Amino acid sequence: MRVRKAVIPAAGFGTRFLPATKAVPKEMLPLVDRPIIQYAVEEAVASGIEQIIIVIASGRSAIEEHFDSHPALERWLEDRGQIELLRAVRRITEVGTIAFVHQKEQLGLGHAVLMAKELVGDEPFAVMLPDDVMLNPGGTPVTGQLIEQYSAHRGSVIALHRVSREDTSRYGIVAPLREEHRLVEIGDLVEKPPPDEAPSDLAVLGRYILSPKIFDKLETTQRGAGGEIQLTDALRALAREQPVFGYRFEGVRHDAGTRLGWLKANVALSLESDEADEFRAYVRSLDLRD
């Protein structure tokens, strides 16, 4: 069955960015010229996704408004001949079908995914965490790569990236049964293990293609750390019943979920923007000595 739908969880409080995220969802913070979440939406569309389901917190309407039309703004831009800006604004509303689901309680990533069950139905689907900005310029988008692997192997597929042993405590780490080039069959997953207990150096990043069976597992998953329903726990249960694969994707990942990561992402993307030459000259002019 073809992967047609993607779930983008965007209901967290964004505590790492407070007070900036007190009234504005973290996913709406800008990366150069667009909000963080737009990168995930554009990746989904480029990967052939037809319907995007965004899970948001109750009362956080900024994301809905961003992807809705704004006739007054469009008229204002058109009247002033700002055609390129007008096209950019209109492209946001032309990405395809976007549905919104409200998560009334923040009970973890697993719970956020479970909230989309009725809209996803009984078919495989993508999960895309907007904090992980995945780019593969000139190549197949990361989600598209995972979809290709799902089609070839008919099992859930998780994006993987090798990390240093010192960093395993920051990620979910997989225990591989076997590896073949970029593809890994997963035997187990361990959440943020210390370096001396990590089963590998293969870290889980924020892109998944999941079998609809994951919903059954999420519904029976007990609350874990912080009283939250963890997607990792449901994936471990799923791996005991059907094949779950990991794929070391081609491309670059920017971590926009922390303040330092967000700053680094802005610098990296600025160096690829239309103002790259001027920005590069500005950086070179800075006195970076201690």
C-alpha cells in the first residue's frame, strides 16, 4: 500500500525556547525566511505525501493561520507589485490537504501520534518531527528515501544516523540484528543509553514510516518517563511482532529543537540563502577571539 499521509506532531510547550514560545509555538520560530514546521511540510510534499495531519495544542492557532489563506495580505502585496512575495505567500496554502488535530494534554510523542489514528486509518503513514530539519538538496527527500525502503521491504522504517559514542545518551539507539549497506534490521531500541551501555552508534532521528499496527501498540503502551506515552516503547513492541528497519539516510540534519541547534541551523541555512555572500562576509568580519 502506498504511503499517502504524514503526521507532524507540533503540540509541545517548547520549554527550551521560553519565553519566546509562551504565545508562539516553537514550530513557528523562523529559520531564515520560513517557520521551522514549513520545512517538514515542504519535505512531505516533495516526498509524494498527499495529506498532512498536524497535531497541535488546543488554542495554538498560529500554525493553522500560517497554512491558511490571507486575502487581505495577498491584495496588499498585489497592489504594491510585490509579486515574488505574493507567490511565496500563496505557495504556503497550495501544498495540498492539511488537517489539524488538537491534543488537549501533552502526554508525549506516542500520544500525539495516536491522536491522528482516525485520520490515518488502516494504512502506512509517515511521522515527521519538525525539530529535525532534514535537507538533501538535489536528491530524494529523506522521507522519500524512507518511503522507498518501505515499498521495497514492507516493514516500518526509521531514519538513522551514526553518532559518536559520547552522544548516545542524547538519542534513541537501535540494537541491530543485521546491517546491509544503509539498511538495518532492528532487534530492539534503547532510549538515551549511557555510552558504555549503548548497543550501537546508530541513533534514531525524527523521520518514520510506520505500519498502522503501531496504533494498536500505542493504545496498550503504559506511560513511561514523565508520565508520557513513548513512541519508542511502542516501536519496541512492534519489532517483536513484525520487521522494523532503520535506514541511514542521505542528507543533512539540523537540530532546531534546542537554542544552540536552532542558532546553528540559522547560520547553516543563511549560508545557502540568496544573501549568502553578504552573510559570509559579515561572519568573516566578526572578531571571534575570546
